[in-house]
Amino acid sequence: MKKISCKNRKKLQKSNKHRFFCKIGTNDSASVTLEHSNELESTTIKISKDQLPIIKQENEKKTSFDDKSDSRFRKWKKRMRFQPKNITTVEEVQHDYYKKLLANSDVTEVELPRVISVMEHANPAANEVQSMISAIKQHSGNKTALQILPRHMRRRSAAHNVKRLPRRLRELAQQQGAQNGENTKVCRRKRRRNINLQNEYNKRTGKSGWLETHMWHAKRFHMTDTNDPLYSEWGHRVAIHPNDKSFRACYRATANHCLLQDISFNKCIQMSCDLDKQGEIFCIIKALMALNSNIPVKVKNGECEHHILIYDKRSEPPQLIGPASIMYHQQGQEQIIWLRIHPTLLKKTNNLICFLVGNMSFISVRDVSSELLRFRLTGPKSSVTLLSVLRPFNTKDEVSDSITSPSTQSVVNKWIVEHLEKVALQNHSFVTMMTACHKQQFHKADKYKSGEVEEGQIIPFIVNDPRLTLPIQKSPAKLKDLISDTVDCVPTDLVLNDKSGVTSSPLWNSDARNNISNLRLPDSMVSTRKNETKFESSEDAKKPFKSISQPIPVILIRRSGFNKPKLLPTKNIAEDGKTAQSGEETYFAQGWDLIIPARWATAFWIPLVYNQARVGGIREQSRTHLECKRPFFPRDYPDCESGRLFWEATMKRNQTVYFRKPPAKRPNYCILATPFPFAPCWEHLFERKSCSENSRADQVDAKENTELNGQENKLETKELNVISEDMSTNLPDIKTKTFKSFQENNSNQISGFKRQALDDISSTPLKILKHEDQKDFNVNVIRNNELLKKVEQLCYDDAVSEELDILCNENTFGLICVQISMINKGCPVECSSICVPNTDDVIKLEAQYKDLHGKGLANCSGPYEVTHMDPIKMEKKKATDSKNPHPTKNFHEKKTEKPISFPVYPSRTICGFVTSGDYLFCSGGGGGVGFVTLKHLVQVYREQVKNDWLKSFVREVLHNRGALLLLRNPDSNQYRFAVIEIYSSE
């Protein structure tokens, strides 16, 4: 298009005969021109096949204007010679495109619009423009943003902080960091803002199963991992043990002070129905319990919590699911039962309850674990600690303004107004029982009544917000000061004739629980009100507290603890036969369980810590059970699915740790004759020969080994080092023997399990137990208390009675839980084997105890296990010596799977395994919990009765009703004598 100046345009307008043509497109065969007429004031398009000049006038005379325009065009053409062409050649075929736009193909002229919409043509090109802009901004080189800078401007800190780079390169550096997976790090000040912390907590709480005290524990404790097979089924991240060295400190807190634990990870199932359906709901609870088990009357009255074992009776015999505790309460026309279980039992228990409920639609079952929290306080000072933190709600003179004001009316406040007498009665019961329990621990027993608070007794009451009385520094609580502080809350003229309202609490109501959880004031508001009281007088200081005072319903449950285990004498005992432990029986691990509503965990937790309650984890909880020699779930429950899964995970972990070390840095369990070092194999206890046959074989082996030790063999082959059983005896020295001569020349003299092991090495392939073999075997633990007491009485009084034989036949695959006590040195550990002693072991024990130059019982050391050959090495050597050109290839193909057991058995019969064991601070020696077979236990009692000295040694010297057995740790060849007693839950 050609530009025309204003002067030339005026000259053209004077002449009406002039017409202006502009060339738009041209071709050899056609041209398109634009014609403008001043007369018609219109513009037309002409399509002709004749070529037209660029500028044409009717008078062909050239003017100065034409010369100027031609010169401009030439200059423009010269200037644009290297630019892309803006006029393209139109093909003849493409020329039809313009004809299609016309209404009639014969028409050669068309009128153009006076206005052209640019947006209609620009929109299709918008995407192309955008892609072009992004392509311009994109960095096309292979250099990073830091490499683009000159060398003198490069800084190492710029690689971690984008703000160290120039602004023009910051965006490029952020893009490259995002491609490399580097997240932009937000400064700590922004991350630690309250709203960000709360959002992060809410996001991770549901994902990882955080408890409300998780943030407090995570800074101070080792926490469980959700990927750990031991805790993957728990659904929560729980504290395992403190980071500091607090093993003994936690025991001292349990024994002398107060140990605090958060056990809110346990699940709570609520069953509710109308009051007239009381029989049906108790029938369901009885169906969950073991056979011939009854519900105590106090549990039906709602006064106590009761511990039970849940069984699935749909199979024969009934399968144990796990332990649980039940609480019952009547609220108006509704009755409620809380069933508290371990988190690994939730799925199975819920399915079983739904199966038992069936079509009984009047019974509702739901999980209320998220609405209730539970803390456990253990120790003699737990009562005074609770008394200092839990201040009863004051209702002595008049109802406070916070309750009666309509603005603060809540479900709990309404309940308090309706039950003022019950609240006062509960306050009085709480202070009285706390004081009695504390005095019972630290005062003489003859001055105060014993047993005033029973096991599992429920004490509900209303307390104030513990944050209001939070001390500035950690200080121990004193009973005298606490009693004087609670005088105003407890009425002195209260008549205690009616105790029906003692068990009532708004915490049983779901609406009240949700209401009190939602009305919790933030910590910042409470701290602000507390700071305001510092500059006010004593009378005005109570006003801010009254405005934020909130009544909180809580429930306390008493735990009476366990009988402290007796101390076994370790020195010579006088003729009077007094034991090392004098005085009355003491109880260990007494304490309370505190149940509070949700969202109030930190409000109670911090004040308890500030009152010098030491915090523990799962390790401390299991340690408390071990000190009392009580089974701990799920470790000491091998007959339920949770216990089986626990030992499977433990076995895999121990196996991984063992094979991670080189052979020179780990014990050889084949040489030590430890067939099951990673986890107990209960199936093995019932596969061996009978106890009598084994004992006879062991006696023959001991005699034959002493004869073989004196023989000489001159064959030069691999040496077999045999360790003597006892260095103090006068047995002949055992010389080194060759394995070939021991097998060939003396094969006729070998008997028992050694002969069987040698035959397995020489003729048959290795018999290694696979992991799948243990899953099909169902462990049966005898847990009937009446049957256990009957077995114990018969074994002690008449071990040779036929009634024991009948019980053994009825319980062929029965295991019995036993309490283990070492008579001298030694500490049992998990997977330690419990073995039956032979006759020579008892003879040596008698000789050591009666030695005049010895120290009596302290001189009694157990026998040793002889060193065995490694069949794995023997098979490898045999494969190497063969004519196979690739001897090790087939051997390694067989050993691709790492074994969980080793095919070498000890010389003494294994009758059981230890599931929990360690050094016990209570008894001052080794002890633990284990399981033995009923048949082996009866046989040991019978052999003990036949030996008069052994019978008197156990009953008169050790003052024990148990049986004497041998115990050996997996990584040792030293046997230790131990006394086992049958455990029966009371």
C-alpha cells in the first residue's frame, strides 16, 4: 500500500476524472487491484487476468510526485531486501480462494467494509504469540543460572539462596531448582508461625496417627515408625523410650515416685442400648469372655473396671483375640459399656461384636477412641501428684457466675446445676481416697485401713482447668499444703449415706464430651489472664480466673499393682530358714488411670510434668510388667494373632541384624547348638521324643562322651574342640578329636540326638525350618485359672497322681505361662531356651552346694553345652571335595534364602522358651516370663519329687513351690539353674 501526502491528496481530489489504483497481488496470469473513485466515494476490487502496473493514471504523463514515490519505493526495497517477503505469489489453483468468497462467481468486483475487526483476526494467533513469548523467555543453553554469571560474581551461597543472584537470573534459578527436585525453603520464622504450625499439625495428624501429646514426645523420645512391622498395625506413632539415659530413673520413679505415660493409643468401643435390655448386652459381653467366666457384681453396678480375655468361639477350640477391660454405666434410661482394647485388636473385635449383635438393632456399637484420652500414673506418689493437679470444682457456698450466666451455659454446666449434691459427694470421695492411698504408702499400715480403694474402682468428678494452677517451676507436691487448698471445695457437713451418685459423670454423654472439647480456651488467653493477676491485689486476682474457669469432667480408675516378687537367697542361709526378704508383702506399680475429654491433653499433661512426674514410653510400660513377672501384650501372648505377628516381625529384624554382620563378628549358632535364635519355635517342642526317652538318652550320652574322651586317634583331619561341662569337676581332660574318626570308628557307640545330628550331616540334606512352616501351627496356651491352680497343687503335693496324666492327655499341645527366677548368676533374654536337666547336672549341683570351701548357693554354676560341628560348613566342604567342576554353584543356589533356624540341637531337651527376660531391679537378679509344655513340666516335677535332696533344696533353701530347670541364652553355651512357677492371673 502506498502512502500519499496531504498536498498530493488535495491535488487528486480536485480532478474528478482521476482514479487511483494500488497493486495488491500479482501473478503471471492474473492480478488483483484496489480502485478508488472520488466521485462515487467507494472502493472496489477488480480481478483481471492482465498484469497491471503498480501505479496507473489515465494521463500517462509523469509528474514530480511519481518520481518521488518511485525513489521512496526503491529505497524501501533496498532497505528491505534482506527481510522476508510480504507479498506472496498466488498460484492459479489458490486464486480460486478469492472467487469462493464472492456470492456469484461471475462478479469481478466487491465492496470492502469500511471497518475491519482486529480481534477476530488476532484471536487465532494468540496461542502462537504466547508460545513465541515463552520461547523467548526460555533458557535454551545448557548452563545453569550460576554459570551464566562471570567468574568474579559467582558465590557458593548463591547455590542455596536464590536471592544471592541478580534479579534477571532468579526466575531461571528457581526453574532449574524445581527441575532438580529442590524445594524452595521457607525461612524458619514463617514456618514457626502459629497458623502454619497448626495447619502442619492438622495435616500430619490424620496421615500419621499423631496423638495430642505427639509434639511434646517427638522432641524428647524415640518414636515408632509407621513402616516398622512391629508397630505398623497400631495406627499411631507412639513414644518408645526417652532420649536421655533414664532407664534406672524410670524404675526409681515407678518404685518411689510417679511415672507418667500416655496410653491414648488404645481403642475404646462403646455399646449402648435401653435400660430394659440389660440382659442382652451382658450376654454379648459374656460371649466375648472365656468359658466359665462371670462378670462381677460391682462391674454390673458401675463401680469397678474389670479385665477380661476376648475369645472367638466361632472356631473349635476357641481362639484368643487378646486382653481387654470393660466399664459399665447407667445414664437415665440408657446403659453404656466401654470396651478398651489394644489397637491391633480393633478390627477383629469389632467384627466379632457385630457378628454377636446380629439383628439386635436396639444395640448400637461405635468407636469413641477419638473422644476420650487416657493417661497412666504409676508409683506411690501418683495420688499426691493427681491431688495437686486436679482441683475439684468449688460448689460449697454458691454456684459460680460462670455456670449460671446464660452466655456460658453448656451441657456440663447444666449437668452441674442439676446435680450439685452429687458433685459435692464426688469431690469428697476424691480427696478422701487420694489421701488414704498416699498415707497407705508412706505411713505405718497399722494406723490406716488397708484396701479402702479396691482394684479398678471408678472415681468420676469435676475439676477446674489445670492450667490456672500451673506452677512457675517444677516442684514436688506436699500433702499438707494440698489438703489445706482443697478445704474450700469439700464440704465438711456432708452426709455419705447415699452413694448412688458417685459413679455419675457427664463424660459418659457424647454431647457433653463434644461440647467440652469445643469450649476449650486457647493457651494464649489463659496465659494473658494469669499475667493480669500479677499486678492486682489478692481479692481482685481471683476475678480473671473466674471468668475463664471451666468445669471439666474426668474419671479416675484405681490400679492396685502386683505383688512384689520375692528375693531368692544368694548366700548361705542360716538354720532358721529365714528368707532374704523380710516384712509384709509389698505391692509394686500401684497407680491411677486418668480419663479426660479430647483436645484437653496438653492442658493436663504439662501440669503433671511440672509436678515432677517422670514420663515414660512403651519400654517403661513393658518393663513394669517384667519387674512383676507379668505377661505384656503382645509380646507374651503367642497364642493370638497379634502375638504371632509380633514374633514374625521380631524374627525378621533379628535375622537381618545377624546376617548383616560378617561371619567373624557374629556367633555361630551351629557350634553353640542354638536351633532357634531369632524367635521361639513352639512347634519344635511337640516334635521331639518324650521327656523320659530324652532324659535317658542324655544320661547315656554323658557317660559315653566321658569314655570317648579318653580314646586316642592319630588321624590327621579337621579337629573338633570339645569344651568340658564343668572345670571344677574331676572329669578327665577332653582332647581334640577328629570328626571322621569320631564318626567312623565310634559310630556304634553314639546314641541320642548326637547320633541323629551326625546321620543328618552324612546322609541327608540340611533340614532348615522355613518361615511358612510356623504359620500353620496353632499355639494353645492354657489360661484357665482353675485348671492352672489345680495343676500347681497336684505337682506340689502329689506329682505322681494319675489325674496329672489325664490332664496331660487332654492338653497334648498345651503350653503354660511360667515366671522365671535365676537362683544365682545369669539373666534370661528373649528366645532363651528352657531345658530339662539330666541326672549328672543335679549331682554336680549338690556337690557344689555342699562344698565346704565354697560359698554355698553362690558357688552353684550350671553346666556347659559341648561344642558341635557346623553342618553347613561340612556340606560346603563335601561339595568342594567332590568331582563337580563347579562345586560351590549348587551350594549357593540352595542357600539363596537366609535360614531362620539351624539344624543342630543341644544335648539337653528343650521344653520351652523365654519371651521376656532381663535383670530385675525388684529381685536383684535375672528373671522373666516364658512358656513351657505341660508334659515336660509334669515330668520335671516328678523327677524332682524322686530326689529327696533336690526336693528339699527347692522348697526349704529356695523357699519356692516351683521346679528347677536349666536356662541358656542363644549366644552362650553356659547353662544356668532357674526356678519356674506357674503363673495364673488373679
